[in-house]
Amino acid sequence: MILYDPRIPASLVEFGIQIPLRDSRSIKTLQALLDDRRLKSLQKQWHRDRIVETLTREDLLRVHSPGYVERLYSAALEQEIISTFELIDAEGKYYRYAPETATRPLTDLFERLLLKSAGTVQAARLALQHGFCFSFTGGAHHAQRDFGNGFCLINDVVIAPRKLQLEKKVDRVWIIDVDAHKGDGTAALTAGDDSIRTLSIHMASGWPLDCPPELINGRPNPSFIPSDIDIPIESGEEPYYLERLRAGLGQLEEGDPADLAVVVCGADPYEKDELPSATLLKLSLDQMLARDRLLYTWLEERKIPAVFLMAGGYGDEVWRVYAQFLRWALHRRYEHFA
């Protein structure tokens, strides 16, 4: 099952933001699936093309602080977006931001991000119903309780499980994060809560692990709060990536089984990803497919419903990562269909 609403662009250029998020990662991924004659004939079986879920303030307040949520719904929103997307540097100059090129106000971005986060909830519901769903949105794992961070304004990775837990649809959740960067917001937001266990395999150095240990206000930087299982990978250790991921998954299942797995399935570990802060981890296209197949089959064997989130993936080539995995997964799921 795939949730992809073509009304929602991946690119942020209409807001003047020049981060290399390309619409191609969604458009070319879907087209690659439709170029497969068998998958095209089954599209109505596997493609849901509208996000119909909505999120409320109350949904955000289960994860984020009242003060932060209030700022998101006030005149402070623009500054929160500027900070979260790092659009102004330490010298006060625009950074990866050209407001004169924008066709929409920066504050309109909040509604889009709310819709994308709602997509994570909807995809999780589809996963519970069908066993698997891949969402073309979601994975904002850097957003913290009191502030946005690393292009992540609100943390849908935690918002979705909290909403489903409230509805008693799930009890225990595993969050498996294979994005290039540590899932720091997710780890901090779930620390000390046995109902959500977190695993993050990520670059051993670089952002966010090169940030100061204290915030400007003197409080400890929550990016250094550990996941339940952290697997740092040094540059040059890519040949050991799958082995270490498999070992981490073994640790994950030493606890109680999960009712749902949320996989932050970023493509930014791919060697052709174009985000500068992801360059310390370089997996080949074959290694990326092996990663995704491992996660899929491991969860399938344990009969744990899994929602995979597109998460980080930057530049013109990352669509190949998603397309190869989804071709494989959909053929596996629909092999008995005529």
C-alpha cells in the first residue's frame, strides 16, 4: 500500500526555500511503478491518492510543549519556520532562501506540514489494516518538544503513535530510523516511555551530533539524548552497515513485541544524495535496497504492521532508492493477484 497525494509537492521553492528537496523524488518514483505493466494494472489495489486525515492542536500537544504549539498558531510562526529551516545564518544573511522568488507566504508552509503529518497518521492506519504502507510524506524526526529543528517543524514520527495510542488502536510501537542523521527529536520525545522503543542507525559524526551540548538558554541539547538503540556508523564503515542494523533489530525484539513499526526510511544515506550534511554516509544503490528489504522482511516475518515514511532524500537521484524498494515490495505483496 502506498499513500501519495499528488497535490502535495515535495519541493519548497514556492516559499523561496532552496533546500534540494525535489518533486522528482515523488513523481519519478510513482512513474517508475506505473512503468511496470503489472503494477500499473493493480494501481487501484496499492495506491491511495488523497490525504483525508487532519490534525488538531490537541494532536500536537501530545508531543510538543504548550508554548511551542502556541507560537505555531500565532504571529511567531514565521520566525519558527525561519529557525527550523535555517534560512538565516549567524551573520543575519539569507541562507538557502530567496524570499523574492516566493509565490506563497512562508507561513503557508505550516498548513502543508500539518497535512503531511496527517498523512503519517493515515498511512499508519493503512498499515494496521493492510500490514504495510509506504507514505510519500513524513519522517520529521528532528523536531523537539520546544522547537523545530533540521527542516522538521512538528514531529509526525511521534504524533502518529501518540494519536493511535490515545484511540487504543496500538499499545506498543517501535520506531526504526534509518535516515542518515540521528533521530534525535524522536529519541528525546519518547525517552523514558517503554511503550515506544527507538532504534536509530546514523552517521557517527556530523549534524546534529556536532552541535553544542547546550542550547543558547543553557539547557542541555536534547539532540544528545540517546535512542533506546543507537548504531553510529563512521565514514568508511559502510560495508558493516547491514550487519550492524541486523544486530540492532535483534536487540529491539528483546523487549515486548510491537503493535506497529514506524520506519523512518530516509534515502539520504545514498551516495548520490545531494544534502551536504549527509555526505559522511555513502551507501550504494544495492546497499540501500538490501537495507529496505531487510527491514521489510524482518517486520513481515514477525507479523508487525509497518508504516514506512519517505523522510530525508535530496537531489535528482534519490527517487531510484524509493522506486527500487517499492517495485520489489509491491510485487512481493501482490504476487498472487492476476
